[in-house]
Amino acid sequence: MRWPVPHGFRAQIAIISAASLAVTGLAIILIRDVISSTESTLVAGARQQCEAACRELKRQYHERSAYGGDSLQNLPAEAQDISLKGLAATVLRSYEGVEGGFYREAGARILGHVYPTGGKAPGLSEREMALLASAAAETERSGRAIRTGVWGRDIAVVVAELVGPGEGAAWALRRLVSLRDPVVEKRRWWLVALVLSAMLGMGGIVSVWYALRAGVAGINSGLRKLEEHFDHRLPSIPGEFGEISRAINQMAERRMALEAELRKQDRLAALGKVVAGVAHEIRNPLNSIRLALELLDRCLKKGTARPEEVRAAIAEIDRLDLILTRLLAFGRPVLTDRRPQDLIALARQAVKLVQDPSRQKNIEITFETDGSAELVADVDGPQIQQVLINLLLNAIEASPPSGRIEVRAGGEDQSVHVSVADSGPGIPESVQPHVFDAFFTTRPDGAGLGLSVSREIVANHGGSLSFQSGPNGATFNVVLPMERKAAGEA
Amino acid sequence: MGKTIGVLVTLLALAGASVARADKDRRKSQEEKQRERIEELSRKLARRLKTPEPGEENKFLHARASALLERAKQARQDAYLFDRLSRAADDLLEASESIFEAGEPERDPEDDDREEAARALQRYYFRAQQAEYFAGLSKPVLSAPASSPEAEPDLYVKYARSLYQQGRSAYDGQRYRRAKKLGEASAKVVSALENLAQASVRAPEPPRLE
């Protein structure tokens, strides 16, 4: 069986607080019980000790009467006191903490009172005297009496035993200090201190809870913002959470540096590909031009020159020009005409510009917005228009005749997006990883630069270009920030 | 009227003479008793002094009994003090007698003798333990000017303990009669100390009529 464990700080703190209170309560009850039980044990022990001492006093009294010389009754009280003290001192020497002697009912007189294990007998207080008198009076009826007096923190146990008719009683007394009184009955300061400490502990727990909650909330909020804007940094927080916050900030810094490095490496790799592609692309038209010019040279020598050779050379030169134009776009990261512009207007313009090729395939292009009259973003208009034209031309190329292309534009909190969805067969899975590679193309007349240039332009704006592909076609999404970002302009 | 007064005066004179006579009789009776007591103790002491070859303990006991008897004689005006001192002297002489009896030939021990001796020694042991307490209270009496310098209460304690120890050894040697007699002697020395301790308190004053 698995116990449900609460994960929230609030529930955990509530459980800890309840447990603390319960433990404190139990501790109080336990201490009280232990004290009571210890005190009861001590009192019972004192009673047993006094009973034994009393029995021995009585026995030795009778022994003395039988064998010890002249009768005490004929002596003055002072002399009796001396004899009985000698007797009691010898008996009570074996009973640690017990004092005692003899009690004569007549005149309520105490004789032979000694406390051999406690020095000189301190004398009995009025209340102890009353307790002894009460016990001695009872011995006349029952032979023996036990009394326990509790006065605040003082406890006295008295045992009295009748010595003989008219001879009074032997008695033994043991004083105890109440354990209960100082800690439970009157001096409750320790209890108050215990409750205060428990409350302080709970206050501490609540305080820690608030600190934890605030720290976690701060980090959560910072992480959310960091997710949206990677240049955001977590605020400075005191304590352990501050260390976490600093560590996250350092991690973000390192990641940004790493990404910049990766971008740089990507560019270098892309440049290598571009150089290879340029060499390959330029070599073909150059060969064609060379062949056309050699043919023209021979024809001129023969006097049979025709304009076709010249036009063929010009066509190859045009092709070279196209390649170089696109290369220029690819290698132009700096946005020269960036300003707040309406993306809906740019998209509509791009749709107009591809009307001719779409008509040739009888393809319908629809344009929808999310209801916004305009979607203003800080962009370089011609470059973004170039991106949209590239996407639309690709969509026309991919869609079958009489197909359909859907263009949608919309905005969110901090960004705008434009999507272009074609009705073609989708992008094969094997091709998808290379869609944005420079000079990668599946078309025989394609340069393989359209999508890679488009992604570069969008990335330069701090946005993203992505795609989803399925059996009913592919959709390319352009997401651009509404406002310019410092880090995105690199 | 004159006759009546004369009768009353005569009656008062007769009553006064009667009271004086009763007091004189009582004092005479007390003096007589004291004299008898002194004579009895003197005889006892004389008898004890005739003991052949007295041991160390006996010499001590005889000397102290003699000294106490002398003090008792001097304290005859104080009936209470006389009584305590004479009793103490008597206790010492009885202790001496017990020591003497302890030296008498022992009969063959029986089972009852052993148990009886054991019980008696227990009593004497308890009594011997009281010696120090009474010795402490006896100091004012025993260090009185009339007392000899060696009459230290500690000596009483020493001999009381020594006699008990000798009795205990006799018990171990199955000489139960000797054990009892020596224990008894020890208890008598303690009794003497107890009487001397009691002598340290003042005799109670007779009550006054309101």
C-alpha cells in the first residue's frame, strides 16, 4: 500500500505543524505521567521505609522495657527523652532520611526525637505536628496509622505505631520534595516555555515556508520569462534560492554564448557549402558560355555566324546573374530597411506578385487573418516579402494543378505569424532534414537557396521559420517578434 | 469571739505541726533510704574489690563505681542526682559481677543455650551501639571537677564494646554462658552511661499551685 504524500509546501507544513503540536502535547502528558509515577513510587518507598523503622522502634522499646533496667515511666520526661533518643538514634541510623521518636498522647509530647542520618533533628512544623497527632490518635483505635501530607512542594510521610496502652506511639517521618509541584502544579513557567517554543518553532516553519514559496515562485516566474525571452535574467534573490537563480542566469549566459558559437559555426559550414555550390553552379554556365563563344568564333571565321549562339551565351550569363543575386541575399545578414510595418500588407503584396505562376497551374490562393486589421512588426519589408514569395513559389511548385494554397496571418502577445499551406503530397521524410540546407533542391532547375535564404532572413529578425508536413501537404510557418530585440540583431 | 479565735489559732498550730512532722518523716525516710542504698553499694563494692586477680575491665569498673559512689554520697541533697549516680555505680558493679560470673566453669552446651545466647547477644549488640550516644551526653557529668581525669566517657564506650566483642568471641567458641555474661556486662556499662547521661539533666522542679 502506498500512502498519499502531499507535494505542496502548504500541506507539508500543515502536517509538520500538527505533528509538532501533537508531539508537544504528548511530551507534556508523558512528563506529567512520569513525574506523577515517580512521585508515587517515592512516596510508596518512603512509606515502606517509615513502616519498617516504626516497627523496629516499637520492638526496641519493648526490648528495653524487658531487659534495659529501670522503667522509663518513673523518670522525668527529660530523662526519658535521653533514653529514647539513644534508642531511636541507634534504630534510625539504618534508615536514611527518616527521623522519628515517640509520641505521648498526654500533653501531645514528643520524646526521643532524632534524625541520625540528617544531623540534628530540625523539629516538626505545625502541619507535620498535626499530621503526627492525627496518626498517633488513630493508633489508639487501629494500632497503626499512615499519613501523607502534601503542602505545595513539601511532602511528609508519617507512620505511627502504638507502643502500648498509655505508652503512646512510636513514629517515623520522611520528608520528600514534590516533583509534581514545581513542574506541574504551581510553577507552570516551564509549560509556558514549552508552548512558546512550540509556537516559535511553528512560526519558524511558516516563515521558512513563505521564504521557500517566494523563492520558488520567483524562480518559476523567472524561468517562464526566460523561456519566452532568452535574454531575460532572473532577479537577485537572497539566500540559497539566490544561488540557484545565479546558477540559472550563468547557465543562460553560457547557452547564449554557445548558441552564438554554433551559429557562427553553422555559417562557416554554410559558407563552405555555398562556395562549393557557387563553384559548381558557375562552372556549368561558364562552360556553356565558353562553348557558345567558341562556336561563335568558328562561325565568324567561316562567315556563318548566327544570332542563336549569342542568345545562348546571354541566357547563360542571365542564369549566372540570378545565381549571384540569390547569393547576395544569402550573404546579406544586415537588415537595411527595418521599421514597423504591416505584415498583412506585405503578405497581400507577395500573394499578388505570384499571381502569374499560380494562374498558369490554375491554383487558388486564399488569404485569411485572425481578424486583425493590421499586424505591425519591426521588419525589413523587402526581405520579408522575399521570404513570403519564396514560400508561395515553393507551394505553387508543390501543389498539383487546380490545387489550393492557404495563407493565414495572425498575432499573439509579442509576435506575429504567417503560414503558407500547400495541397501537395507533403515533404518526404528523407528530405525533411535537408529542407533548409543551402543548394539542396529536388527540382532540376532549382538553385537550392530559397528556403535557406528565407530562414536566414527570418532568423536575422529574431524569428523562426519551421514546417509541418503530412500527406495532405506541407505548411511553412514564419514567426516574427513584434518588437526588435537587441540580441536578435546580431 | 475570743474563744473562737483561740480555737482557730490552736487548730492552725496543730495543722502546721502535723505538716512539719510529715515533712520531717518523709525527709527522714529518704535519708534512710539513701543511707541504706549507700551501705548496700559499699558492701557490693567491697565484695567486688575482693575479686582475685581482677582484669583490666574490672579494675576500671571498680574505680569508676567507687568514684561514682563517692559523688552520690556528696549529692544526697539532690535526690534525683543521687539516684542516677548510685544507679550508675550499681550498674558498673553488676557489670563487674557479670564478668566474674563469665569466668566460672561452662557446662556442656545445649541447643537452647545457643539460641538463647544468640538472642541475648542481639539485644546487647543494640545496646552497645547506644554507648557512643550516651557517652556524648555524659560528658558534663563525667568531666565534673569531682571526677578523676581518666574518667573519660570514651573509656566507657571502649570497655562496653570490648566486653561485647569478647562475648561474641565466646559465642563463636560455643561458650554460650560466658557469651551471655560478657554481653550482659557490656549492656550494664551502657546502662551506667545512660544513667550518667540522665544525670546531666536537671531534676524536674515540683509544680507550683496556680
